[in-house]
Amino acid sequence: MRKALIVDAAAKPGGHYSHAVIANGFVYVSGQGPQDPRTNVVPDSFAEQVRQTLRNVQTILKGAGADMKDVVKVNTYLSDLTRFPEYNTIYKEFFPSEPPARTTIGCQLFGIQVEIDCVAVLPD
């Protein structure tokens, strides 16, 4: 089974892709940035960009029938790896216990400081 999702409450995709794809009991969430879906504004501060990006991931997971506790793998892309300690502290707000596997990569991002994608298992 494969089902592509566009979640109405999420920020509009910036290209030709789905917010997520459900396949074989997993939810594959496309890379999300920090744009607030209600205002279309990207926060200025790094900390608020991280929080908004994780809230955007959370919104898509909810639309797929999952939650942050169901996430098994996270890929994070930071425009400045020196911000990793700050990122890690904020990340713990969203994954306070039993955190998922994670990879964090420094890379060039266009107009944002963070992008996050993930894989979650659908709850029974």
C-alpha cells in the first residue's frame, strides 16, 4: 500500500512533492522548513526556526495518523553546524524520552537555517 498525503493544516509544499507518503505501515515525511503555515512567515531566530520546523513535522504526522512518539528516524539539515548544541536542546523538547535515531548534516539552505525530514511507524 502506498498513499501520498497533502495535509491541509501544513505549509504548502515548495515544489512538486507530497508532505508525506504512507507505505507499508510507515510515514515518510518530506523535508520541512520553518515557514508558519498560518502566516507564511519564517521566524528570524534560529531557535524559533527549529521549533516551527518541528511543529510543521508534527502537523504532518498528525495528518497521517501518527505523532512524534512514533518517529523512528530523523534527518536534520543545519546551515550552521556551530548551532548544533542549541538545536539539540530544542530537539529534546519534542523528543523528551526514547528519542529516534538521528542524523544531522551541515549544508547550504536557501533562506532558512534548518530543514527536517523523518520516518515514523503508524501506531496500531
